[in-house]
Amino acid sequence: MNYKNFPMVPRVIFGRGSFSQINDVLSPKRSSIHAPFIFLIDDVFKNNTWLISRIKLSYDDKIIFVSTKDEPKTTQVDELVEDIIVKSKARPSGIIGIGGGSLLDLAKAVAILITNEGEAKDYQGWDLVKNPAIYHVGIPTISGTGAEVSRTAILTGPKLKLGINSDFTPFDQVILDPELTRDVAKDQWFYTGMDCYVHCVESLNGTYLNEFSKTYGEKSFELCKEIFLSDTISEEESQDKLMMASWHGGMSIAYSQVGVAHAMSYGLSFLLGVKHGIGNCLVFDHLDEFYPEGVAIYKQMKAKHGIELPQGICKNLSDEEFDIMIGVALSLEPLWENAIGKNWKETITPEKLKGLYKKI
Ligand code: NAD
Ligand code: ZN
């Protein structure tokens, strides 16, 4: 048995309003006046002075607003890196990602590609990164993905949607300020929140489960039930709790793995561009046979919040398109092994997946 030696985020701040400490956190990390901090920020905040005015830009520091219309792509990382290198007099002092999972993953990937030659697609996979990334900071503005704590930066490349999984991927610093999530739209809050819930269900019901993953997973699962099912929880309490549920959910899968919903959701995302949170929800609706208790509770949560998912999105797909989705899903072997066990190939066949996809 070879036990994983998992790197963790070494520094973290938690608290409502803690985002205001950003300048104090960064200033000792500036390597020279020519080495800027580059802020990659979700463009939903472009005109949000409440957030942006708290960032004090000095010297050549720069904000780059990034659209999250599509999930991050390897080519987008390459373009950002090129732009940053060409326009900076020296290697940047750091990359700061502010936004949801999309921005957090972009920031991690850009920080890696600044010190590693080649293109982002070359590093999709496990432990392909050779040099440490530059200093990078993650500041989530929506809770659920666990990207703030994870060892991966998930990117859609020419061939696959696959993470840059490496010891150099995790952030050097995270700022958890639940107040930053206050303006998230209700549907999006639910979809990204369910990403966390599904992480817990898949981790807690997987064959890779161990006490490390279980303790984090159980706490996160408990918090999710409170957040999404309680009638008395206040908005602030719910924001605080979901931010910590996301962190714990991420910690849980760090030492286990996700499962059926994630494998199938990656297929949907690759072929149809369906985003991760809603993709998990679409798939999870039909996974009673794998996660009976988890799916029943999920359906209660969905009903309580009046969430309506799109229907029939796979209805008119061709056989070739089904094959692409199925190919992506089946390529994620560790997810199936975790979900079903070592003999997963006996039951998880292309026909089986086609039957499930057809229901979506
Ligand atoms: P996201 O980052 O794509 O953002 C979703 C939407 O919410 C966007 O429209 C964004 O503009 C908006 N938004 C974010 N913060 C807001 C705020 N405070 N107020 C108003 N609107 C706000 O969504 P996500 O679900 O957080 O992330 C999904 C991405 O994360 C996917 O690309 C997925 O692959 C990735 N992911 C990564 C990991 C990991 O461990 N690295 C884990 C799970 C998912
Ligand atoms: Zn996920």
C-alpha cells in the first residue's frame, strides 16, 4: 500500500469581512516593484465597487476580468499566461483568483504555467508538473466546489476535461470570506452547493473511504442537510456554513475520490458544455440505484427550494455523440473503482451508461 502524501493549503483566513485584509496579506509577498500581483477576477464583479475598491493596486499590479460563460479551457490558460508574461517587466509576485471554481482553477493553472514551459494541456493528468508554481491565492465568492482546497485545477482541453493534479496546484493562501457570496443567484447557489453535497455522498459511499475522508465528509454532509433543509437557518449562518461545508467536502475527496455522478457529469460537460454544478444535479436525479439515501435527500432539497432542472437534454443526441460522452465518463477509472469496486467493468458497460444518459 502506498499512502498518499497530500499537500494542504498552508495558510487560511476565515471570517465575514476578512477580504479587507487582502493588501496586508499580499504586501510581504511582493518580490520587487517590477513584479506585479495579477488579480484574475470573475467579470460579474466588474462594476462591483464594494469588492473591487478594497484591492489596492501598486506599481504594475493588474486586474484581469474573466468571463465564466464557459468553464476554463487549456487554451484560455495559455492566452492568459502569454499576456501576463509579455506585459510584465519581471515574473509576477503572485496570482490571485477571485470567483467561483472556474476562477480558482484558472488562477492555479496560470500560476503553474508561468514557471513550467509548454502548454496547459501538457499538464492535464497526474503529477506532470515539474517546477513549483508562483505564489497563488484563492478567494472563493461562491461555495461548493472545494476548489479552494483541492490539489487539482480542472480544465477542458482538446481531448478531455481533466485536472492538472499536482503537489504544486494547491493555493499558498486562501481567504474565506462568506460575505463575498451574498449576491449569488438562487439557482447557482443550489447547483454549486449540490456539488459539495454530491462530493460528500460519493466520498462517503465509495470503496476508497477511510477515517480521514469520513470525518470531513460526515461533517460536510451534516452541514449540507442543515443549509438546504432547515427552516430556521439565517442567511448569514447559511453562507458561513456552506463555505465550511465546501472546504470539508474538498478535504474529504482529497483522500478518497468522487464517483458516478462526477464521471457522468464530465461527459455531459465535455460534449454539451453543461456546467459542473448543474451537470451533477442533472445526473444525480437518476442515480437512486447507486446512492439511494443520498438521492432521496437531494430530491427533498430540490423540492424545498423549487429548483427546476432542464429536461430532455440528451433526447436528440446521435449515437456518435452518446459514444463521446460515454468515452469521457468511462475514461475516469478511479471514479468508477471508488464507486463500484475493483470489478466495476462487469456492470458499468457502455450500454448501461447510455441507458442512464438517455433519461437526462
Ligand atoms: P463558476 O465559477 O463557474 O461560477 C458560476 C456562476 O456564478 C458564474 O456565472 C459566476 O459569474 C457566478 N458568481 C460567482 N460568484 C458570484 C457572486 N458572489 N455573486 C454573483 N454571482 C457569482 O461556478 P462554480 O460552480 O463555483 O465552479 C465550477 C467550476 O469549478 C467548473 O469549471 C468545475 O470543473 C470546477 N471545479 C473544480 C474543482 C476543483 O477541485 N478544482 C472541484 C469542483 C469543480
Ligand atoms: Zn464536483
